[in-house]
Amino acid sequence: MTQDTVLANATLVLTDETVRGSLRLSGGEIAAIDSGATVPPGAVDCEGDFVAPGLVELHTDNLERHIQPRPGVDWPHAAAILAHDAELAGCGITTVFDAMRVGSIPGGKARYDAYARGLASELWALRETGGLRISHFLHLRAEVCSETLPEEMAAFGPEDRVGIVSLMDHTPGQRQFRDLEKLKGYVMGKQGLSEREFEEHVDRLAALQARHGAAHEARAVAEARRYGAVLASHDDTTTAHVAISAGHGARLAEFPTTEEAAAACRRHDIAVMMGAPNLIRGGSHSGNVAAASLAEAGLLDILSSDYVPAALLLAAVRLGALWGDMARGLATVTAAPARAVGLGDRGRLAPGQRADVIRFALDGDTPRLGGVWCRGVRVA
């Protein structure tokens, strides 16, 4: 049994407003919310700091970064998982959908092998022993431009907590990599390819997509249904892309690359998710639409930390400033992502919700975490 915790004299970030009050955590849930600045005996005096729901992260490559901190380095997986889990807790993230790629290309210089099934099993083994601080689900990134997608997806089932399947198509010349020069700089720098090897790489991926793309996409959609997972599109660029995604039943759009696509998502009732680093940097590193532009147009629903976990809270606070509404900004990393994946037990400060809570203050426009609780237990 956990001891009750009362966070008093806090600026509570509720669904539609911020109010001064207190929060009582008991039995892993939010037990009560009271208004006012009173600090009862034994309570934590938050001194006006913000208290908000724990952050819900739907797409992060951070675990992959921990298991392969440098090209060719395979870090011990249990240690990598624990470090990843602790890092996210330290950033205020209390629920994460760990992104793992399914669909590999086993041959050639730019080869990459399957890893997701083994890593997921190691993750769940640590969860069973109580070794994880926060709540983990899986996000399978289904790479349709690959050789081994069907067999890799077949290795997962409904018991694997697969909450999201995203349809990834990184064929050069479209979507995220419409600009081949930007792709060339990225791939040649990351994989050490020569000009000729890069051209061969592009040709090979185009041939793979032509041979397997349609069948792999259909298989990924079917597997998402079998898992009971939310289907997400990735890098939709045109209204035609969005229409196809909607036809598959996608409910979440990861990183649409144009305002045209984001507006089409809104018409199809598909939630739009953009990268927090994009918002903080002021634009996309791939040259696509800026997250701030979509926010100003009212076309941004959810933020993801993508490749920088610490970006999530910072970007939400900046959105709050952009919109003049802290509650609205924080909702993009709490209530909105929880709603998008059907997690009705978290993402809001309300009695009966999971006691996943963060406390933070602002140093200028930069949030400084003062505490993180997951199911009422302090984890950072």
C-alpha cells in the first residue's frame, strides 16, 4: 500500500483551465481535488508550481537510441531499457508507447535486421519483475518498404500491449523524403554510403516498394486489427494520402508533411500529431511543414517527443504560450494522446484517474520539473 500524498497550494492544470488548489493521491488514483491555497498538515506545499497530468508519449525512438548508442554498438538490452525508462520518468513522461520497427532488409551494405520481437520480450520481462518506473505499451512501426514485414508482425499478438501500428513508407522521392538531396545528406552521413551506393540504395528501395508495398500495407492494417491497436498513418503529404489512410481506418496521423494533409486529416476526424522538436526548432529538419504553422491554423492536436524526450513538456509549455492557454497546451501531451489511443484512465486531473502526475515550475519559458508520480509513487 502506498502512502497518501497531498500536493497543495498548486496551480492545477485541468482540462480547460488552471486553478489554485490541491490534489490528493491515494491507492494509485487521484482521490480528491480541492480549490484554494491552503496547505494541510503533512501536505507538500507546491508554492504555486504547476501540477499537471503525467505526460503521454505516443512515438519515441528513444529506446532504439539506448540499445544502439552508436552505429554497430549493441548495448546490453536490460540496461538500455532501464536507462530509457528512467530518462522518460525524469522528463515527466508517465506513459510511453515505445516505437519499434518491424520490417527489415537483411542484405546489402545498408542492411538492417529484425530486433523488435526480442526487445519487446525483454521489456515485458522487466515489467513483470516490477523493474519499470512508468507505464509502457508498444508502437510497432510497420515499414512497408522492406523484405520481412509479414513474419515480423506475425510474431506479436494481443497479449503484447501493442497500442499503435503506424504505416511507414520511406521510399525515396515521396512523403518525408520528397527532397532527394536532403535524403542523400541524411543517409550518406548516417550509413557512410558513396554517391554510387546511395543511388543503388534508392533504386533498391523503389524496387522493394513496387514488389511488396501494397501487400505489406494491407498486412499491417490487418495485423493492427488483430492486435486491437490504433492504426496511424505516417508522413501523409497529400489529400490522396489522407483518403487512403482514412480508408484503412487510421485514427492518428503522425507528422503530416503539409498543411494540406493536416487539413484533410481534420475533415476525416484523424488526430494530427507533430514533433515537439519541430516546434522548438521552429521547423522540420526534413524541410516539411512547421508544427507552429499547424498550431496557428488550429490543425495540431498532439505532440510527440520523437527523438528528444525532454522536448515534450517544453514544447507543450510553448504551445500554451502561443495559444495563450496553458491548459490547452498541456492537453496536447496529456488528454489528447490518451484519448487518441483509448486510454480513458489517464491524461486528466480528475477523481478516479490514475495518479500519474507531474509538478513543474517555469524558469522564464522553460519548465523545471519538481516531481513525477506514477500511480501515486514518486518516480523522479
